[in-house]
Amino acid sequence: MRFGILGPLAAWREDEELDLGTPKARVLVAVLLSRAGRPVSEDQLAVALWGNNPPKSATKNLQTYVHRLRRQLGDPARVVRQGAGYLIQADRDELDAARFEDLAQAGQVAEIADAPDEASRRLHEAVRLWRGPAFAGMADVPMLAAEAARLEEVRLSVLQSRIAVDLKLGRHAELLGELTALVRAHPLRERLRAQLMLALYRCGRRADALAEYTRARATLIEETGLDPAADLHDLQQRILNQDPSLDLAPGVAATLTNAPKTPTPAELPPDIPDFTGRDDEVADLEEVLTALRPGAVAVACIAGLAGLGKTTLAVHVAHRIADRFPDGQLYADLRGASAEPARPEDVLSRFLFALGISGSGIPELLDDRVALFRSCVAGRRILVLLDNVAGEEQVRPLLPGGPGTAVLLTGRVRLVGLEGASLLELDVLPSAQAMDLMRAIIGDERVQDDPNAAREIIRLCGHVPLAVRISAARLLSRRQWTLSHLADVLGEERHRLDELVAGDLDVRAGFEMSYRMLPRGAQRAFRLAGLLDAPDFASWVVAALLDLPVRQAEREIETLVDAHLLNLTGTDETGRLRYRFHDLIRLYAREQARRENSESERRAALARAFGAWLALAEVASECVPGPFYRLMHSDAARWRLPEAVSGSLLADPMAWFSAEHAALMAAVVQSCEEGLTQLAWDLAGSTETYLNVRGVYDGWQRMHEQALALCRSTGDKRGEAVLMRGLLHVTTWNSPPGPGPAMTRMRASASQLLELFTTLNDPLGTSDALASLAWSMTADGNSTQALGLAERALRMATDADYVEGQARAYHVMAIIHGEDDPQGALPVLEKAAKIAERLGNPHYTTTITQFLGAAKSFSGDVAGGRELLESSLEMARRLNYRYLETFSLLYLSKLFTAVGDERARATAELTLAYSEDGNFGHYLADALSVLGQVDLSEGNVSAAVSAFERSVQVWRTRGSIPYLARTLRALGDAYGTAGDHRKARTAWEEARELFRGISHEEGLRTLNARLG
């Protein structure tokens, strides 16, 4: 284990950084590490986490944080209970602050022993452990703030000791940049000021050294009212007198004097005047390139696709740190993206000439040139910028051999084989930085005139700096153009790359160079993968596109990733890597596909990819507990993966759907656009079980409606029926209010569905449609007709041995009996329980358990009902199925309300929250009614009225007459209790008319009594 507090809090096991959890959990870790090996009391920890007013649950919460921490660290013995507190175990070599103090002590001992080289090595190593301010981001925690201040003081002391040793070793020139920055950050630290003055003096800048004293004196007087201390004043006098004691020791001076004198090259291209953003990247590169690494060259690589500004960033950073490399800066464009990359021997010849080697002194052989180059730069502070690198083989001969130098590389390929190199993967610009770049070029006034259009231009440019720069350049050269006009021009996707050209700047040209360097197989993979609209995809999808084995497709993908033409986005829920195109790269890939692949080839490739998704989806959907009907499929061709691959992918069907559901929905839409009707409706239907469990109702509805329109336009009646069956579920129970009550719409759709499946002579679909129609009729209170339809559905399902249809029919029968006839529902539910056992669908088993619990509760078996409802709640939560969970909570809240259980309100409020979040209209209205009853029983009449009024509003959108009538009756009761008899009568009269319309005798009797 390694723990880091010298900078942002971090912990590593081996080389893997651990997730330390929430902000409070991280504060806990930080406080324990600040006193590693010593116990910290619970009271101190509570104050650190919550301040002086910790919650009552602080002790329990603290125990939870500690438990999680032990699990995250993977070693329970790391954090132990001791006395009234906790202690974290960390050896000195595991905690960066302890290692820092040990190294600092060793360095200072070596300094006292007059071993400057050893002292320098140790002190440099100590300072490099700092990654930022100690406990960065936690300065508001007093316990940590005090320790951070102490550590910062120690750091500055060690830093000054290290600089003193470096000055003793004659490194004054290379210290100037660092000392200047330190003095600027700590203007009152006189020792740092003295070290800067000495470095300037030894560099021959006596006047600058004296001027530094003048600045120090002015700052001290202004800030403290005091003159500089005697030591600083004495140094000024010695500089004035050019005291020989300020010079280097004779041995060190002799070493430096005898070093070969060479020219100082300064070959960097000009910096970019309007360079914008990339602050983090600039800081990271500066840190890597200026860090002194004993025995090693500092090497940083910037990689990324064309147009991201790799060269711009590299040149900018090089200029910022040039003063840290006083012996010169070398530059070469290695033309890595061209047909003829630069040869290392030619680049070395030019470098050697720049370093003072005459033409006749440059060896012929590459190895000899490498050796001479490394000898020339040995012991010198030189920065080498190598732009547009082709690969490791090209760049290795150009690397210096010893410390002191730094090399900055750019390229479109990842130089993963370059030992010890720090790799920066450059991404597109964040929105704010892209906007800053546009402002820098065209001026803030034009951007402010139409900021929305500016944002749209940046979006259409994909946040690629080159594309943004080109767009801004076009606006600059066409003053009459508005930003909206350019946004409209770029909005034409097929011609967008044609518009991203300005002078010699051309987005497409950069992509072209990378594409032409690819092998033929990778080019084909690039073109066909670019056809997909899916936001991201796995390698097996590319295998289907190419009609190749997965491993072969993965080799082509790896080539595209290395060329930065395809992005690796991470690992999905199945453990597979996922890939994504940048928008502009995808446009270029499609251009190439249209140019090099026929329409039939493109269409066949897409059909194979969609067929691969369908082959897996239809298998996965059978393993996901969903609606009680059998999924129906088309005759569309499947592209089947080897069993070993498909078995691995579908080991956890829900995980596979989670990984692929966005891609599946995109595939449905694209299948519709391509006119692949059977693939479109079959893919859509195969996602229903997953979307239902996960509650992705909006996407479900949009996808089905688009595929349904295609089926109707192409005359695919089976696809139309399958999609209508799925839409019937989501539009009735989970969609926002539509035209007319939901149950009325359900009845119309169910009637149309029945007609479709009857025409298709499909007994399974007909049974489903009959059950849905029966369900819809319960809203009219027409129990007799509804029961007849449900029994018809049951007979048809039984004759066809359609178990799912039998399950659905029994479910609907139980709903028809409902709360008014729980005794009639019980025998139906007992039969349904046997079907559930045969079916093995946990969704159905949970539902039947819920209905049995409700029926028993309404029949007077309170204990039995509660036990079943609580059991169903646990079952729903194990399924992670919020809709089912809400049903169980709803009927538990009704039961608790009926028996006066104190849990009634909390349960009803949770039901309400879930119903609002999931847009479960029936449950929402019912939960509001329950809350109204709770409020009324507690004497909170105004709250009860409000809850019942809202419940009535929702029931009107649902269209269920029995429920609406009961709620109106309850609302009238609440009005009466509040003393508003006029409103009470109005509500009761409407309820009586509704009960009369559905021949509900009990309801009529109660309302007549109230109105009498």
C-alpha cells in the first residue's frame, strides 16, 4: 500500500489507485493519515467531519465510513479500533509525508557531511514526492489545516536546503527560473531571495542581483515595516564588492571551466499569440519536463487525432520552460504522418551542426551520430522538441543519453513502447475553452451578439481546436457573415468537412493523412464502423460489420485506436472494451465508405451488425423478468457469434442490456432509416423486458413509435401488432398524460390490437389482446364483461399451451375482482400461484405475491396480508424493479392506514416519491389518496383536502371510474370535516353519479346516506 497526502489525498494498492469514496469519507482517511499510527478519538473525528454540531447519528455514520474504508483498502487490519477512537496502520515507507521527512533528513545529514552530490540526490527525491499542497482541497478542516501548514513549512525549508546544495554544485544557471518563481510566491522569505541573488551573480548578472535586493527591501518595508536582515544586507555588500568568496569552490569551478563550449541553439517555432486553454495539460507537461530525474532524461509525449492542437500545445509549453534549458532548444518536424517520414540520421546531422559540429566532423553511420549527439548534450540543460513523430523506432536515436535534458514529442500514434516516457492523450477542448479560442480570434463582441450560434458552431466542430480555428478564421475573413449563418452552413452534415477549410488549414486533410497510412484491413474497418449511429460499440459489433472473427476485428480496431482514429472509452458491464468515433472523424469515415463501398455493401454491413445485436438480444430478453407475454420475433437474418463469445457476453443478461441499450435504441432508429423493417421491430421488441425493469419508458415509447410507423408504411402487420402490444403497456402505465384518459386510450388500442392478432390468426397475440381489453374495461366498472373477456383469454391461452398468456389472464381476473371483491380474487390468485411456479418468471411471482397480500388484507387477514406484501417488497428490491416495489409499498401503506400503524405515512410518502419519479400514474393517484386518509386521521384537514384534490386530478387523467368515485367520496368527507359543506356536496354528488353509472350498490348507499 502507498498513501499520499502531499497533494490531493490518494491511496494505491500496487499500482492501482483506490476510490476512497465520498468527500466525508476522504476527510476521515486524511485525518487518520495525518496521525498515522496514533489513535484519533471519535469526538475529534466527528468534529472533523461535521464541525461543532455533528448529527445524532454521527457515531453510527462514522462506523459506516470506517467499515467502507476497510473494504476499500482491502485489509481490515489497516484501520483498527483503539480506545475511544480509530487508528490507521501505515509504515513510514508507505506514507509519502514520512518518506519525505526521512529523505530530507538524510539529505541534510549529507550536506553537513560535505557530500553535496548525495545531499542533492536525496533532497531532490524528497521534493519530488509533493504532488501539490498537502491535503489539497481540505483546507476547511481545522485538524488538517494545521498539519498542512506544518508540512508546507518543512517543504520550503527542504527546498531551500536543496537549492543551497545545487548552488554549491554550480547549477546556478538552471536554478534561475525556479528561484524566480519561488521568490514571487514567497516574497518575504529572505533566504530564497539571497539564493536568487547569488544565482544571478554567478550567472554574470550582478546588476540584476543588486536590483533583486532593492525589490526585497521595498517589499519587506511595505509588508512588515522592517529592513532586510543582516545576512541579506551583507550579501548585497559582498556582491557590490565582488567578494571572491561568492565564487564557486575551485574544484567545482575547474570542472565547469573545462566543460566544452558549444553554441546555444534556439530553434523553437514561434509561440501562438492566441493560444487558449489547456491549463491542466500545460501544467502537467511543465512538471514532467522540468523535474530533475537522477540518471534519466525527462520525456513527454503528446498524442491525439489530427486537429487537436498537439504542435500548438508543445510549442507553447516549450517557450514557457525555455529559460529552464539555458544551453539551448532543438526542434525537428519528423513528418510522421507523411508518406516519407524524416530519417533519424538526417535529423541528427542537423542537430549536430546546430551544436557546433562542422560538416566534416559529422560521422556517416547512424550509431556514430547517436553517440556523438549524446556526448555533445551530456551535462547540459537542453530541450528537444520532436514534432509529428512516426513511431518509437524513429525517435529512439534522437533521445539524449543522460539527465538534464528534456524531450517533448507529438504524434498521432501512442508511443507506448518508449520506456520511461510520460504520455498525454490530448482530447478535444472543453466548451468554455473552445469559446475562449473563438473569442480570441473574432473578438468578444461578435460572440456576445449571438452566443447560442457560437455554441452551436463549437458543437458542430466537435470542440476540435483546428475546426474551431478554421470556423473563426472564416468569420474573420467574411465580416458580413453572421454566426447563425455559419452554424447553418456547418449544420449540413454531409458537407460539413467541405466547409472546415481556411487557407492552408483543412480538417479533412489531417484525417486523410492518418487514413492513408492505415493497412487495407484497418481502412475497411474504419469505413464500415463509421456507418454506425450507435454512440459507442464493442469489438464484436465490428466483427459483424466486417464479417470476420472477433479477434481479427480486434486487431483492426487496435490499429485504429493507435492511429487516434477511434477512441477507447472504457470497459462496459460485460467486461468488454468499448469504442467511439469523434463526430468529425465519423463524418470522414462515412465519406470514405460512400466513396469506396457500394450501397449494397454498406447496407449488408449494417444488416449484419443489427443482426448480431438481435441474435444476442432475443436470447438475453428471455432471461430478464418482464411483462407476462411471450416475445415474438421476425425472420430477419441473425449474425451469430461463436458460442464461447456469446456465452461470455450473456453470462449476465441484465449487464449485457445495460452495456448495449443505448446502442440497441440507436440501431432501431437506424434500421428504420435504412428501411430494414423486420430488424427494426424485432430489435425494438427484444428490448421491452429490459426497458420495463429499468424504467426507461420515454426511450421505449419513442423507439417503438418510430418502428411502428415503418411497419405501417411497409405493411408489416406482424411487426405492427408486436410493437402495439409493447406500446400498450408503456403508454397506459408509464407515459405522461395524453389526449383523453389513459384507460380510454388503452381500450381503443387493445381493440385495435385484438383485430390485428385475429387477422394474423395468432392465438398467443389474440389472448394477450383480450387480456388487455378486459383490463381496460375495469376502468368503466364493467366487471361482468371484463371477466368474460379475461376468461376468453384464459381459454385461448390454455388451448395454445401459452403459459405466459394464462398468467396474464389470471392477473387480469384478480384486477377485475379488485378491492371490491377480495374474496373472489383469492381462488383466482391461488391458481395463478401454480402458474407462477410453472412459469419461473420472478416478475410474475412477485406480482402474484403482491395481489395475494392485498386480497388477504382486504379480506380481513391482516397478518397474512402484511407478511405477503413485505415478502413481495423484498422480492421486488432483489429484482431492482422500482415499479413492482412501488406496488408493494402502496398496498402496505393502505394496510398500515387501515390498522392505524405508525408506518403508514412514511410508506405512503415513499410510494408517492417513487410514483412521481417513475411517472406511475395509477400509483401516484392512489398514494395521494392514502396520504389524504392519513392526514385526515391525524386532524390535518387542510393537508388532507390538498392530497385528495390532487388525487382526483390524477384519476381524471387515468380514467378509472371506480377509483375516481371513491376518491371524490373521500374528498367530500374532507371538505365536510373542514366545514365547507357546499364543496362536500358537490364532490359527493359527482361521486354518486359515477357509482350510479357503474351500478355500484355499496357506493350509492354510502353517498345517499351522506347527501341525506
